[in-house]
Amino acid sequence: MSLDYDLVIIGNTPEAMYAASKAAKLKARVAWVVGDKQDDYYTEIDRYIFSYFTYLEQQWKTLTQGILNASLYPSYLNLSQIQTWTKQVKTNLNPQYSPETLAAMGVDVIFESGEFCRLPQQAFVLPSRKLRSRTYLVATGSVPTIPTIFGLSEVGYLTPETLTLETLSSDLIILAETPLGIELAQNLARIGKKISLLVPENQILPQEDPQIIQLLQAQLEADGIEIFTNSPITQVKQINDQKWVQAGNLAIEADDIILVMQQQPNIKDLNLEAVNVEITPQKIKVNQKLQTTNPQIYACGGVIGGYNVANIGQYEASIVVKNALFFPYFKVNYPHLPYAILTNPPVARIGLTQEQAKRRYGHNIIVVEDYFKTLPKAQILGETTGFFQVITRHNGEILGCHGLGREAEELIGAIALAMNHNLKIQNLAEVFPPSSSLFTILSQISHTWKTQKFEQNQFLTQGIETFLFWRRKWG
């Protein structure tokens, strides 16, 4: 029996749009099931714009009060205009992957919701028709997990998707289970909100390098955020007009509670169990080729857990398209993928941390770091907080890199490029960037690495010293 499509994509997410575009460019017959309602995701565009404007607000304060000594200059941060600008940016970016653009590329765009039908007639069933394809991609994203806390549903709460800046109260409790909660807490603090940040773990970003955690926590506290670690919420009450939260042995009051929780797959009513797709509460199970337990059905992005960020979702989508349209050969390689946390200053990481590298390679590693305070541009901008650290093997192979500092999310791209093309740390020493560039920090790290290697090679250093001595002697 002939099939209607090469690939049917389910989901209204950035990774779904990217997969549809990539498959269409390969001349595949593609159906994109958008759904019958618009998903209101708090996207990286929202995060980046909010972070950028609060950064500008902080720079304005530094300029007027610290440098110009003109404390009478007012702040001009308009929250309503931020949201208007965010909508405009999304509108400007939308045509690249809009339904109209993809339809013009030959993608069958369908504004209906449906479900998988049972084996052996595997298909995706819509109210109006049945879609039969050789392969399917589930890219429906994820939704917040709302914890079961006594009194929470009666008192009420906000999430990043539901809060409105103009009407947001001034005294807030944020329960942060993900890096997004750290970002949001800092941005709200910088527009004048009083923030109590509750973190269930014993530190704010337990997966990051201890030096990053220490520097970032100091910055958050300098921004006026009160941080409570090891503080999961156990009870919520409303007393008069205030909301009271019991977190461990602490009782904290605020006007509103914002939950930034771990995500769960957005797969309601897809009937995946009927087609033998295994699901856990946190994710759809996939192999390294991103196939589910039904090899004809793939999944990527937020539905498979991990960091729910656009670049990783699009990378996964590119792997799926190649495997789904041709042969399931390509595997994901996450260590070569960078990611960033959009705090001020931002955090960025790729590959192994120092501890992970030690466990895998023992003493066969070299760790080199440098600080933003050594850079001319950082001094000029007043952005001297931060560092970059590169972990390598003794032959120069880059195992990982992480850092905190201005434009860290841009700098990590250079390391990602080097790792993906098997360039070694010493290759970066061949680049002499303009002194006005923050890339100088990576060049300095590379030169430091070469100096360390040279000084450790006693045979070479003594040989050069002897050669130069006799050269001087002979005139």
C-alpha cells in the first residue's frame, strides 16, 4: 500500500518548524500537524529580550550614578514597551518558519489536532482524514510540572507563561527548579521587584562548575535577591492579602508565587501508548538515533527531557530528518553542543566539566583559565566579573569549556566550532583578534596553554636555552 508522506511532524514548536523546513529542502513529502490552538511558550526570544533590557537598565545606572555621578537621571525602562518590542521581534522573525513560508515550500500544513491509531494500521488520525507516512516525528515540546503542595491550588500561583510585567506585584517568591528560574529572578530584581528565590537543591545550579556557582550567586545577592537553598515548598497559605510559604523551617511571605518547575512531555491525547511508544513522567524514551520504542516514530526537543533550549532541539531535529528520510545511522553527540543560561553576566558551557574530565581521563588533562578583568573591552564596559576555563588533554584536544562573563554565549560558539572540527587548543593561538574583542580571552588561554606545555618540556627548554647561549657566544 502506498504512503501519503515521507515524514509527518506533530507539534507547534521551533524544532517542529525547523524539521519541516529541513525535510522540505530535501524534497521530501512532509505534513506538519500544527494543532488547532496556538501554544503560548515562554521562548528564548522572551528570555533574551527581557535579559537584554534589564542589562541596559543596569548599565544606565552604572553610567549615570557611577561614572557621570548624576544620580538625578531617571530610569526609562518601560515594561509595556518591552512586551510590545518582544511581540514585534517575534513578528519579524516569524516569516522564516511561518506556516505560509513552509506551505510555499511544499509542506502540507494542517491546523488540526489528532492522535495515533492502533497497530497494525499505523497512522496519525485527524478529524478530517488519516495521515499515513513511513516515519513520524513527535515534537510537541513540554509543559511545566505543577507540584502537589498543600494549599497551592487554593492560593494560586504564576508561571513564566502567565505573568504580566505591568501588573506584577512587587514582592515575589520564585521556586526555581531550572536555570530559567534563576534568569527570571535576576531580571525581575533588576526592575525593582523584591525577590525571595527558593531552590530545592543545595546550590543554585548544581550541574555547573563551583566557581561559576560562587560568582553567579554573589551577583544575584548583589542584585538584592534573597536566596534560600535546600528549600522545597511544603505548604502555602493565604493570610489577609499575603501569601505565606512554608519552605523547610522557614515561613516566607509575598504578594505572589512564581513556579519555574521541571518540565514534562506535552503529549496529552496523542495516544502514543497504542503504538508501543514507551513514556515516563519526564520524557518519551528514545535511543541515540532519537527513535522511540516504535522505530518508525521519532521524538526530539522538550518531549525527550534534558535542556529545553532551541539550539539543542534544532540539532536533534536535524538528526531526526536525516534518519527518518534515509537510513537510521546518525546518532546525537551532545558533548559538542553548547548551551547558555541568560543571566547577567551569562553562563555558557560545552563538553565535559573539570570533574567529569578527571573521572574519564585521570591526570591526562590540562586546565587553563583566564579572567575578564584582563580584557580592555571588559574594563571599558565595566563588565569585569567572570572567567573562561578550557579543559584539554595533553595533546591539545579540547574536552570542554565553561565560563561566566559578558557575551559568554557568543564566545562558546568559537569553542564549539573548534571541537566539531577537531581543532586543538593550540590552534586558537594562531588567531590574534582585535584588542577591542572579548574573543581575546580565548586567545590568551590558548597562549597560556602553549606556555605551560613549553615549560613542562625540559628537554626542549634546555635545548633552546643552550642554542641561544652559543649563538650569542659566536656573535
